[in-house]
Amino acid sequence: MVSRFSGRDIIEKPFCPFCGQLIPPPKELAERMPSEMPVGSCACGASYSYDVTGHNLGAAMIDALVFACNGDWDLAWGLLPGEDYLENQVENYDLETHSIVSGAVYQGRRISGTLFFIRLHKDVREVTEEGAKQRLARATPLSRRPAPGRGNKTALSKKEVERMVREYDLEPLLKIAGQDRKIIRNLQRLLYSADKLLRYQATDALGKVSAIIAKEDPGTISRLLQKLFAALSDTAASSWGSLDAIGDIIKNCPEYFAGYTPQIFQFTKDRELLPDVLKALGKIGERRPDVLRNKAFHFVPLLQDPDPEIRGYAVLLLGNLGAREAAEDLAKLNADTESIEIYSEGILETRTIGQLAAEAIQKL
């Protein structure tokens, strides 16, 4: 297409910066990526991720690298740029037309998408390329979804959602979750409530609702997870309820989002957040202990922590993981009379650490 303003081409088909071949549109993987960006691959073996904003290039690089490594995080973190792979970018990519718009504006739309390319060196690519191709073959093409809730006459108001959460009447929320995406926003606002029970009930509901939405639209829930992690990383933002919500979402749909679990570990160094970190990991471990089992030894020393919340939630986590190596340390807590609050199915109850330790030992 020729610009009527400058007389030069403003649109061209997207190409691979390494080999110059045309590339297919990015797709959404069935398995979740770290930042949930669509990915693709070139015939030459290069892999790429699509950052719609052009401002999240760090996340785009990670997604492209992890995808190129066939989802193997350990391999990806062990590779070095230049030595093991090359990087490149193609800017001003427009998904809607699958084109590069050199003027960055097309039909009144601002085009700011970036394709981030990774090309593994041949020796690494030989190990990962076939698996990555198989994952991409199972991926689905991106499509423009209708706006959430459009034409939905059964949408619930903020007050109705809050009432149902307070009364722990979740069935109506679950029934409407597949039709009304606004329910996510209405639940998310409750994460910042000063009412602790309401916060826990809201994260519980958000986890269950997310599992329903993820079956049809996993990208929406992945973006929600990204926002929750961003709130934790941003010291200027309120992060109340964020870790609990992350734990409940992954717990309820681990088949989609268990890959996000390693991102929780970065917050273990923040002592203020540590009880919530342990609580979130405990939720995930309850449903998918295999995801965390090889990390159990890191949490055993926390059973002697002076903070009862840290001790108590470490007990719950290790019990859910079936960590036999913690049996002796757990037994030492049988006489621990300090207590913490435990949430379950709409109710908060106070339990002593000794009681929790006895229950954890029975799970080993």
C-alpha cells in the first residue's frame, strides 16, 4: 500500500530479521508462558514473541527465550546472549493486518507492537527445536474477541458481587463467569478491602471464577496474574490480597498457570510478604505438590522462625507437599500453643501451630 501523504510504502509483510523470510502470525500456546505473550517461529529456527505495547521487552525476551527452549526454564536461565543465542526486534508490528506499519499509525490506530526474536545457536536448537514445533502446532490463532460483557443482560453489579462474596454464595458468580468478564474487575476491587475475611473470600471466589474463564479465554486470566505480580513489585501500589489471589488462581487452574509459580519465589526475601508467600505456595501445593516438591527443603528452617505466622504457614505448606524430611522438625512443634488464622471455604478460624503440625505429620 502506498501512502497518500509521503508516496512511500507504509506497510510490508513481517519478516525474520535473521534470514529475511516471511513469518506466520503469532499464536497462543495451550501451555502458559511466563508473561502470556503470543509466540511463533520462523522456518530458519528463530522464535519470537509478540509484545502488543512495545514497552514490555524484558518480558517479551523471556517469553521468546523460554519458548525457544521448549518451556525449559532451567535451560533458558543457563544460556548467555551472544554465546548461546542471538536477539533482534521488529517494531511497529500490527497483529490485525499481520504487517509492519512503518509510520506507526494505520487507519487511525496507533501501531506499537514489537516482535522479539531469539535464535538459539545450532547445538542448543537441535535439542529444543522439535519440541517447540510440537507446542506451536497445538497453539491456537489469535482472534479479536468481543468486548467482555457486551450484550450481556445478566451482568451483576458491584454491590451484587460484594453481597454474594460476603455471604459466600458463589454459585451465581460461577454461572455467570463465562459470560461476564467484568466480574473479574468487581472481584479484584475487593482484594483491597480492610475486612480480612472479605479479602480471603474474594480471592477464593476469584480463583474459582478464573478456572471457568480460563477454559475459553486463558489470556484474560494470564493478564490478571501479570497485574497482580506487578502490584507486588510496585512499591507505590497497594498489593493487599495479591499473593492470596495468585495462589488461588494457580491452585484452581494449575494446568494453565503452574508455570507462574517460580515468580512467587522472588518475594520470599521480603519478610513482610513471607507469610503470604507461604500461604500462596501452600494453596498451590495442596492441588499440585509436584510443582513444589523439590523446593521443600528451603522451607524446613522456617519451622523454627520466631514469627508464628511464618511457622504456621510453613507447616501447612510442608504438610501439603508431603515433605517427609520435615517430620522431625514438625514433631517438635506439637506443643506450640501460638495460633494463626486459617481460611477455608468462606470461614476464618483460629488454629494452634501444634494442631497444624499434628495434621501435617499425618499427611507425610
